[in-house]
Amino acid sequence: MKTFEMKTVIHFGDNSLDRLAELPYKKVLVITDPFIAKGEMINLITEPLKRGGKEFEVFSDVVPDAPVGKIAVGVKKFLEYQPEVVVAVGGGSAIDSSKAIREFALKINNYGKVGLIAIPTTSGTGSEVTSFAVVNDTENHVKYPLISDSLTADEAILDAELVKSVPPSITADTGMDVLTHAIESYVSINHNEFSSALAEKSIEICGVFLLRAYLDGSDMHARQKMHVASCLAGLSFNAAGLGITHSMAHQLGAVFHIPHGRANAMLLPHIVEFNADINKHSKSQKEYLPAVKRYANIAHILGLSNYNKVMSVRSLVNWIQFMQKEMNIPLTIQELGTISPDEYFGAIDKMADAALADACTPANPRVPTKEDIVKIYKKLWSF
């Protein structure tokens, strides 16, 4: 028996932030990052809370990659303030931090249910609708995915007003994160009809609107579409899981602090080739790995279909790399210019071990060996 469930109520479209005035809670803890807390954007959150007569405090000691130490500071604040609901505002790090803070605080002092409202300010992680959070052990350079239904937000608010000022480079990184979520969940061994439908729509939207959002940040139609695509992809991978693009990207983020969406984008073409067991030297075969048909479907959704499956998969790989080039995302680690060969190649063995042990790996459509992971990391250095 399989089960598909959507636990999060989603508010989207114009004026969706008005929902904050209607919340059935009186005491609110807003968790966000310092950039949002000190800027004008925070007023989009606090004004409807004031209008609704809510008591609130803002906790903004949040930094990228949700380090364990900062989570502990947030837990302390939570226990002191004792909110009825947490409103998480920000990108993946702020939402993941909020999930972890609430989860750990309730385990320490279980005084009943505390709601969670997630409001993303980037169109990327899908964290507003997933039961996942990633926390970072900065001492050991390891990222730990947390997985529990209790991490899922009760409500999500998708308002494009919060993403219109996102700069092009972050629009690119987060947009490729959306695409990676959708593609990985679509080919996951745990995919089903429901998760596939969500992934297909997310991929279709990315194909039409990601480059538009990158080239013109004031294109609010494209912004809103990518915000929805991010949520659709989150719902899809929450049901179906991800794969080794994420497993390997987690290590690049933990060890070298490469932004998560960028690491995904750089790895994705290599993982498509690995999972399909197809590369530029492949010719037509009588039989293909199961992922090949699904990658060919993705190519069809993006309007890339060719006369055979090999060409369709190659077209998909080429299109992903085209998108990287158009949005100035490096194709190789060498292109980043911030990591020496000795640093990178010296870290590969440990990163490969951690990637194999990562919670995203079991759903990958092709079972990798350590040697496979090492080979992909080495390929990523340069062409």
C-alpha cells in the first residue's frame, strides 16, 4: 500500500500575506535572518500581524546552513517566549532553522502543540511544505538531514512580493534547485502518480519561467510562477524522495560552502548521465535503465524530444548546461576560482563516504558505489 498526503495548507496569489492577520493564534514568534529583520521586508510580515492584534517577537539570529549552535540559541528564545505559533520567514536556512528550533524545543519542554507557518522569500527549497530540514555540524563539516512528519509546516504562504528583490545570481541558484528537486523526485525509485504529476508541472514551469525570472526580476508573473513551481517540487520530493545530486551537493556545501542550488546545478548533468548510463559516446541500445524513459519524458515536457531515447537524454543534459551558461552558473569547480586542486581532490574521499551515507541516496534510481561517486566528483573539477 502506498499513501500520498499533503499536510500543509497553501495560501498563494495576490495579498496572500493577509492570512497573517487571520491566524488563530495570539502569541507569535517570527524567526528570520538579520537581512530581512533589518530591512523593509519585515514590515510585510509585521503589519498584518499588528492589524490582526497579534502579540509577536522577532528572532533573527539565523545564518546560512542552519548550524547546530544557532539552533540551540533559537531553542532558548523559544522556551523563554513560549509562542503559540512560529512564523518562519526566509530562504531554506531560515525555514529549516525554524523547523529544528520548534522540534527540539518541544522535545525539551512538551507543553502542547505549537503551530508553524512557513513563508519563503526565495523560490527554491520547497521547505515550506516538506518534512525535511538540514542542519549543519560546522565543526565536523557535515550536513545532517532531519526527516519527520512533525517538521512539516501547518500552513505555507507564497507571496511573490517577497521574492521580487532577489538578485539574479540567487534567482538562478534557487531556480536550479527547484528544477533539481523536480527531476530527482520524478526519477526516484519511490515516485508515484501523485508525486510525478507535481514534478511534471514544476519542470514545465521552470522550462518557461526560470530564465524569464532571472533576466527580469520585476517580471512578477514569472516570479509567482517560479514560487509555485518551488512548492510543487517540494510536495513531490516530500512524497518520493530525492537522489545523489542532493547527497553529493550536501557535501560540497558542508566542506566548501558552495550554495546548495548552485552545487545541485553543477552536479545535475553528471547525475543524469550516471543514472541513465548514457553519455556522448552512447548509441541506440535494445534495453535501457528504468530512469532513461523518465528522463526522456522530462525532455518531452521541456520540448527537447529527439528521435530516440539516447538523443533525448543528451538533449536534457545539454539543456541543463545551457541554462547554467545563460544564468552564469559555473559548470565546474575549477570555474568557481575559490578552491585549489589540492583542497578539492583531498576532500573527495571523505565527501564520497558522506554522500553514500546521506539520507537522499537510497531513493536514487541507480545504486552508486563509492567509486562511482568519486568519479563524478573528479569529473566535476573540469571538462
